Amino acid sequence: MASEDAFKVSSLKGKVALITGASSGIGAGAAVLFAKLGSLLALNGRDVENLKKVAQQCIDSGATEPLLVPGDLTEEETVKRTVEQTIAHFGRLDVLVNSAGILAMGSIETTDLTQYDRVMNINVRSVYHLTQLCVPHLIETKGSIVNVSSVNGQRSFPGVLAYCMSKSAIDQFTRCIALELASKQVRVNSVCPGVIVTDVHKRAGLDEEQYAQFLAKSKHTHALGRPGEVDEVAHGIAFLASDAASFITGVNLPIDGGRHAMCPR
Ligand SMILES: NC(=O)c1ccc[n+]([C@@H]2O[C@H](COP(=O)([O-])OP(=O)(O)OC[C@H]3O[C@@H](n4cnc5c(N)ncnc54)[C@H](OP(=O)(O)O)[C@@H]3O)[C@@H](O)[C@H]2O)c1
């Protein structure tokens, strides 16, 4: 058996992939892995300097120069421009990876509507909008979508209310549109990471000491005894996006060291 048949994730070679959240963390890791697998990349993020650094890592990994489509995805014009520029540049779209998102702390007693809207606008509304504009192009290529959800969508945690709700919405969005697009041979899945070492927690307000404690606690809150790494999620994204997952759609795949299966006792 030829090596490319043995592991069909190599089917991402030459595929055009639009990746959001590509300026940091999981989205950046996915961009670099897709680059290694030979994909043609359109990358979105707000921080242009970081986006350029990730693009350089992609080039160093063997990719042709990625198209940068920076901007805030909660702005409808940015979403439209992102899709238009990607199609104008590459003429097609095979894969959409929705990784842009934020975490915010707060309970029903402390999450005001401003924070609720801030979380929902990027974690859900922008994903809905971008996906909607990409779908006609993905139908043409019989492409695939991978949403970056969270274990927080599957399990309930106090103190991160709007975030948990936003990720549940993404899991349901994934399953519903998987059914809606199945007859057109577009596959839709999500990855549901546990705690992954990125900037997301500090950006949500944890200081260095709190973050160190949070990571230490992750040894107990994840069955495998540790938090995860960006690359471990990136491989799940690449698998689901590729022909290696050709009979998988509507799945919310935990990449969480077993956390989704745990129960306190
Ligand atoms: N890390 C974890 O433990 C974990 C666990 C489960 C799920 N997740 C999910 O994984 C995804 C990526 O998170 P991460 O951990 O990689 O966090 P991160 O390092 O903070 O990256 C977040 C990314 O989202 C982008 N972003 C945020 N708001 C945006 C906006 N309004 N418009 C456009 N882009 C925006 C950021 O862009 P800029 O930096 O350029 O502003 C950045 O590229 C998120 O959906 C998160 O909920 C993370």
C-alpha cells in the first residue's frame, strides 16, 4: 500500500483551507500543521503581527505564502471580505476551520448582557455568519468544516456560563448543519478540547499565578493527568478535515485527555 493511501490525511495536500483564530493558539497550530500537509492557506486573526509570524512558520514548513485576511469577525463586513478575498485569490474553498473564540469568566449572578453578547458574538454569531457565506463554495468542492468547540459544550462547569452556552450552541450547530449538508457531501464536525496550553485563559483574566494553579489542577481534572498541547488538537482538526474521516460527519470529538467521561466521586 502506498504511504499516501495508508494515511489519507495527506489528502489535505493542495486543498484550500480558511482558518480563523490563526494568529494564536489552536488556530495557529492548525495552520502550521495544514502547511506541513501541503494545504493552501487563508488565515484570519485580528493581530496582524502575530498573523504574519504564523504565516512565516507556514512558509518555513513548506507552504506557499498564505493569504492573510485579517480583521474582527464580529464585524459583518470583515466576514464578507474574508470569504470574497479567499475565493478571489484561490478560486475555491475546500476546508473551513472555525477556531476564533474567546473565554470569559462569570456566573448567572455576574455575567451582564455586555459580556454575554461579547462571547456569543464571536463564539457563535460570527461562526454562523462565516459558515453561511462559505457553504456555497464548500458545496462546489464537496469540502468539509471543522468547528473548534470545547468540553465546556458537553459538560457543565460553574463560573463560565456564557462560554459553556456558546460551545453547546456550536456542538448543536455542527450536528444540525452536518445533516443539512450531508446530501451535498459536505462533512461538518467539531473538536471539543479540554484544557489546552494557549493564551486563552490569561486573556480571560487569569494572572500568572492563577494560571499556574489552573494547569496544576488540570492534572486531576483530565484522566490522562495533564493539560493538552495545541498540536494534539491540530491533529484532530486535520484528521476530521481530511479524507481520512470521509465517513464521519456530525461528530463532536473530545480531545480532552478523557475529561468528558469523568464524574466527581
Ligand atoms: N485553550 C483551551 O484550553 C481551549 C479549550 C477548549 C476550546 N478552546 C477553543 O479554541 C479556540 C481557540 O482558542 P485558543 O485556545 O487558541 O485561544 P487564543 O490563543 O486566545 O486564540 C484565540 C484566537 O481567536 C481570535 N479571535 C478572538 N476574537 C476574535 C474576533 N473578534 N475576530 C477575529 N478573531 C478573533 C484571536 O485573534 P487575535 O489574537 O489576533 O485577536 C486568536 O487568533 C477558541 O474557540 C476556544 O474557545 C480552547
